[in-house]
Amino acid sequence: MQIRPTSTSAVPKRESLITVENTVPSESGSWRRSASREVPIAELQRKFGWADGSWEAGLLKAADGASGNGSVSAAEVDAYLARPEDSRFLTSTALQQQRAAMEQKLAGGARSTEVDSFDSNWQDTVARRADLLGGNADGKLSRAELDIYLQDMKEGRVKDTTWLPDQKVAMFESKVAESAGEVDPLRPTGSEGGLSRVKEYMRLSVDDATNVPTFVSYLLSAADIQETPVDVDREKSHFHTDPELGSAGVVDSDYTGTGFDRGHMKPAEDSPTQEAMDESHLLSNVAPQYPDLNRQTWRTLEGAVNDLVEATGGKASIITGNLYLDAQGKPLPPEARETMGANERRIAVPTHQFKTVLLELPNGNLSMFAYMVPNLKDAPTKKADITPFLEASRTSVDRLEELLGQDLYAQLPESVQAKLESDTSARVAFENDSMYEAASLLWPRR
């Protein structure tokens, strides 16, 4: 999977076309937030250990700036981050929007622009800082000065501005929303199915009876894909025990010599920072997968989702997990499940792995699709065979909810759920472009 340059101005524009059909309009998009569901900031700091001086505490207080009542809702955090006037915190989405607006001013024949000539307080502030901190302090901003400043900011070298990947913000808002009694967009409701853990970039539910996650959920945005620094590298990370699980957590040697791969539920390639990459290698994010499935078919599906999100410019709420089913598609009792493990600990081998994607397009329309993929030892490895195998693995979100006993996207209005969750086909078409080769395997070109 290609890791993107740090500046979108360095990414060549592609003329590839993509069509997403049978979408459902939604006034609130994919995540419904309640401005009235507030929780005291002091309570959030105690609950999650967000000390004064941390970026979390700073963001909470900045989001509360308008009302100043000492409490905050996830909706307030979201609204504050969408309009970064004070330049203190910048998401990937906001960064791309603000950069694009500033680059418009720098387009054409002019090599530089007066630092106070931009369209918002944030842009003027960035222009002045870029000119002073990384430029020649001549009162004008050039494209080179802007790129250097934004790269420094993303690498943490700018004192007063913090870059927050969309994926990290989604987890932060999940903590606030759930603490305020809201339905968490990344936490299925119903039977929990394990020990719930909210990380910095993903949410997971670990089943102590199987020693694999019931599900792992996270947000993937096109902006994060584009803003991922070039030095984010999976070779720098290694599999390790989840420290929150202590001695009960799976260790790396549990997989040694078993013949199974350590299969990521949240893909390593969907990591917008090295911190996120390291987190993706927690063994609480791992399930046994046969090598051919993990390295070929499952990887194709992961790449297709990544390409789809980037190609549409949208964002996706993704839930991936594990199932234990008999030949008739009914849940296997615990005693009938195959297990593995190089140590005394036994790890249940899933018969199927599922992936659901709620895709929100830039216009707010929603699409949804799901796959329930058999964990086969002889899974296909050739492109011509992977396509029909994945086609046969299509399912509906309704079917997965029935098997799990959970509502996977409870934050959506019931009318929207009814339209999206019963569908078994993702109606997406890509033009023939090498960047979207993996996705074209899944969604036939028209």
C-alpha cells in the first residue's frame, strides 16, 4: 500500500472516475451528534487521565470556549474542529481544506502573497507564522514557506498548533460522546461480546473466551490517507501484547509455529501516524488467519476499501470482526470451535472474518456494504480467482447483526438503517486506473 507524501500539492491529480450508486441522503451524515449531551470537562479529565497541559485537556477547553460552562459535548468538539480559527488544533480534513484555500491565493503567476490577505483568521495566522518561522520574514508567504511550515506542524515542531488525524479525533469524540450518554458511532449496541477497549486510533472488544477480538472499529478518511507522512512504516513496528489486558493478553509466541498468520483486523496500512501503526500491532487487534487468506484475498479487500475511500474523498466507519459458524451458517458452540496456540493459552480459530463499511461521501450521502469471508487454508491467491471468491462473500449488515446479536450502526436513523443494512451489493464502479486496481476486482467497471 502506498504511503502518501506530506503535502497534497505533491500528489499528482488523477482523472479516474468513480460512481457510487444507490446512496441514501442523510441530513446528519454518518455520525449523529447531540449538542445537548454535555459532560463536565473535569469529569472527562479524571476518567481518562487527561491532565492539564495535555492536548486532550486543551481541546476540551477550547471547544467549550463559546459557552464557557465547564462542560462539553462531542458536537461542540466537532464544531470547533470544523472551524479552526485559533489555529491551535487541526484535523487532516481541516488541514486539507485550509491548505487548498491558501494555495488558491498562491496560484497563478504570483510567487508570494501578503501574509494578511487570506480569507480567515486561521489562514492569516498560518501565513504569518510560516513567513517568520520557516521563511524569510518579508511579510509575504510563498508556496515553499507554506509547505515547510505545515510539514513542521505535522511533525510536532510548531509550538502552538497540534495536528490531529481524523482517525484520532474520531476516538476522542467517541470517548466524549459515550461519557455523555450518547450512542457511540464506533461501538455496536446490544450484546457486548467481550471486554471493550478504546484506544487512540481504534476501538475493540476482546473476547476472553476466544482470545481474539469480537470486533475492531475505526474511522478511515481520504484526508488521513493523503496526509499520512512518508516515514510511517510498518517495518518499524512489531506485534506486542496489549498492556491493558495484562497477563491475560495474547503474547507473540502464542502464534509461533502454529501455521497461522497474525491477521490485522484494523489494517496496518490504515495508520495515519507511526503511533497508529504501533497500535495496530497490538495482539488484541489480531486474529488467526490462514496465510493465503491473510496475504492475498483479505489484503485485496483491505486495499479496495482504502482505495474506495480515497477515490471518493469521503470517510468510512469500518467494523471488522470474527465469527464461528458451522456448515449451515449457524453459530458454533464453544466446544466445537477449532483452537490453536503454541503455549498453554488456546486461541479460537474463526471460521469467518467480516468487514462492514459505512461510507459517507463529501455530499453527505451514505452507502454501506459488508463481506463475510471464510477463513480457508486454500483461499485463492490469483487475481482471477479472488474476484469470484469475494463476490460470493458479500452479505448484508442485517445478517451480521443477526449473528452477532448487536446493532452495528445504531447511530443512524432507523429509516436509513432499513435502506442500507438489508442490501447485499456495493454498487460502485471504477474506471480502469492502476491506482484502483484492487477495488476494480470487487466492483465491476461499467
